[in-house]
Amino acid sequence: MREQFIKTLLEYAKKNPDIVLITGDLGYGLFEEFKNAVPQQFINSGINEQTMMGMAAGYASTGKRVFVYSIANFVTFRCLEQIRNDIGLMNNSVVIVGVGGGYDYGSQGYTHHAIEDISVIRSITNIEVLVPADSIETKALTRYLANTNKPSYFRLEKSNNLILHQNELGLFPGKINEIISGEHGSLIFSGSIGEIAVQAAKELKALGIFVSVASLSFITNIDSNYIKLAAERGPIVIIEEHSLNGGVGSAILEQLNSLALTAKIGIIASTQNNLSEIGDQQFLRHQNGLNVDNIIKKFKALLEFLD
């Protein structure tokens, strides 16, 4: 996904000299083409995330559209005060690009896991939160971000080139992208965890249960029409590679509440049972309850409750 992001951003940076990319001493090999093509629009600020965020806000205040790139936990938690004060409250045109969301840096240990970032950033005034599910959504969302001035957090996978969508996407703020249609209920996910949701839908289909599967790429300003449709269809299971507290599930529950809708909701989120566990992303997903069996079990339990 990060390769698709930088490729798409470069297309727009060549046309728009106001687009600036700042990295916190990351992206070697990834940013070479960008740096060579538009050297005046690229800055390596070094390992100083707090200063980097203030720098980005300063550039944005002069009319620039600034993209700030680092590992998700560093570009959010380490400089949270600067994000809140200099970007959110000042409504500056900065895109915070956090690479390695969820357990993408699993082997580095819990200090490098980013499973609270969505809840933290979406609570800050003015900041949009966007999470692509695959490289097709990454391309569409990067285009969107290059053409808006809204402060944003863009949560990317490190190296996942997963393809869930078959065609290019048209986007509007809040749009939910449906991958599979089904009349018995919905699986709504955010990020590359969607590959597990799709597999769960296939296994439910073999049991005669047809569920829709949809990617929630805009965690803020969620499309109310789709949420209404999902509530009418039946049970909704939300899958997120994030803490249960304040994440995607919470955002959807807030939307249902604002629409005065009721629905049978189940949330599959990280359990974080054992912080000492080390392993790759797939291992940590399974260990923390983010697996096909859990999704099927949760959905079937909601169906039985309705019966």
C-alpha cells in the first residue's frame, strides 16, 4: 500500500508545487523517485516527530498541502500534543501518514503496535481518519487527500499489496465500499483485515448464510445511508485491527445512535491479552481474536439471538 501511496502522490506533486512530503528519517528506497523528481517538495526532518509536526503545520499555514510520513505509533503518540494544537485546533492542511497500522510491525514488539491510533486521532477536532483496505482504495484515497485541504490521518499497511476490489473506486467523504452483497447481515471492516472478513463470508455462504462485506475507509463522516441499509439487513459484525475502545466499532455505534437506529451489533477487535507475545502480523491477529472462526461464531450467535 505504501508503494501505491507514494506513486499516486508523486503524480499530483508533479502538477502541484504546493504538495510537500516530510519524512522522519524513513522511506529509504521508497522515496527516491519522489525526491529526484520534485526535490524542493521533499524534506527528511530526521528522527524528531514533534518538530516535524510543527514544521508541517508551519508549511501548511503558508498554503502548502503537507504529507508527514512515519511509522504509525511514532507519528501519532510521540507528537500528539503537536497534532492536537498545531494541526487539529488550527485546522492546518496536513496529512499524517502512519505506516504499519495494527500489528504490521508485529515482530518489533508492543511498542511498535498501533492499535490505539484511530481512537486517539479521531477524537481530535477537525481531523479526518482514513484507512484503506487495499492498494485500490489507497490510490483512490490518496487522490482524495491530494485534492482537499482537510487535516487528516491516513493509516497505511507497511507492505500489503492485497487486492479486494475488482475495479477503480469513486469516492465521496464517508463512503463505505461494498465488496460482497448479502441479505442476511453485514460484515464491516477497516483496513487489510478485510481479507479475513471476505474469507469468513465465503465460509458463511457455504452454510447458507449470505452476508455483505464492506470496507469502512472513512472512519469519520460515515455514510449514513449505508449504515441504515446495514441495520435493515440484519446483524452487523464489525472487524478491526485496533483496540475495542474508541475504534471503528465505536464510530459505527455512534452513527447508529445519531440516526436513532437499533441493530444487533458484534465487534471483533484486538483483545491485547498478552503484550509479551512476539510474531508476525498474521500470528498476532490470530492470537488476539482477529480470525475467521471468531467472526463466524459472533455472526451466528447474533442470528440465533434474533431467532
